Amino acid sequence: MEQTIFITGGTGYMGRRLISLLLKRKHRVIALVRAGSESKAPFGCETVTANPFEPSTFVKKIPAGCTFVQLLGVSRPSPRKRRQFYDIDLKSVLASAEAAKRAGVAHFIYVSVSQTPTRIMRDYQRVRAMGEQAVRATGIPHTFIRPWYVLGPGHWWPVLLWPVYKVLEFIPFTRAKALDLGLVTLPQMLQTLLMAVENRTEDERIWKVQEIRRVFT
């Protein structure tokens, strides 16, 4: 069934590819973009030029009953970008959650991150957990997708760690953590997002690494 999807981060690494897939499947896609970025949106996608950190600038452009996909965030997350996680990732999801509630969105999809505790990326995980809490507080049916690292063009270096992951997944003591902090591919993420869009939940649905990996099996 054709749907209307409102998306933030639609001109980014994952967003452009997701929009292209959605358009091929005949969905209507509206991308929130900043001034000057309109041309970066895929052909066939409608755009709304607004401030993603200020709900009042785009709330009236969100169709009631649509699916809202939140992808906006810091590119190539790393511990040194701690401040940006709060200034960009958190502020944008808080604004999106507020706007989605006011607009009467039917389904909210949020790309979060694994919540298995780590030391190196704890601020990133904390911010994404806060984002999930904000979405839950709206009362909108929602889907959270929790990858750890997404392999794809320009993002291949963790492949070198694959043998280490396999060993840790084999050891009972480290298996659960290794699986939840495992690697997924860009095609797996895109397919998961597509499935989330086309299969709305009535409450809460969480996709962890193991579920994301199984989309092509």
C-alpha cells in the first residue's frame, strides 16, 4: 500500500538511498532539508525547507497520518564528536518528536543505536536513548532500529575486525555482547527501514543487530 513518508536526514548517506527505494515502490516522500540543500534530494522527492531544530518551521508541512522517519544526525560518529551528539542528534529528534505529535503522525521510525553498554561511545548511546524516550513520550506507535556500525561505501574498515567478532560470538561469555555490537551492512539497514515503513506497528517495535542481519536470510 502506498504511503506518505516525511523524512529528516534525507540528503545524507543513508537517507538518499532510502528515498530512492521508497520512490521506486511508489511511496510519496517529503524530505525536510535546510536552505541550500534542496538540490541534494533525489529526483521525485518533495522537499520542505526549514530548520530541523525548530518544530514550528515544519510542523504544518507534515501530513497527518504519515510515517515519520528520523535519520538526521552527526555523520561518522566518534567519541570526539560528543558535543555534536547533543547539539545535533538530540536537538533534532526532540524537535521531530514534538512536531510529529502535533501533526498527528501515525508511525515514527527512529534509527537509534545498540544500547548494550560501552565506554568508548557512551555519549552517543546516551543521546540515542534520550531520543527513544522522547519518541515514546509522544504516544505515537514507533519503531526503533538499533545497529552498531553500518558497513558500506566509505565505511569498510571494520571488516578487518570480522574474525575477532566471530571468535567473540563463539565464546558463551562474550556472545550476547558481540552479537548486539556486531556489524550490519548498508543494504540490510535499507531493507530494514523499508520493512519498517511498509509494516507499521501499533505500539513499539525494536530491531536489534541480529534482526537487522536476518532481513536477507
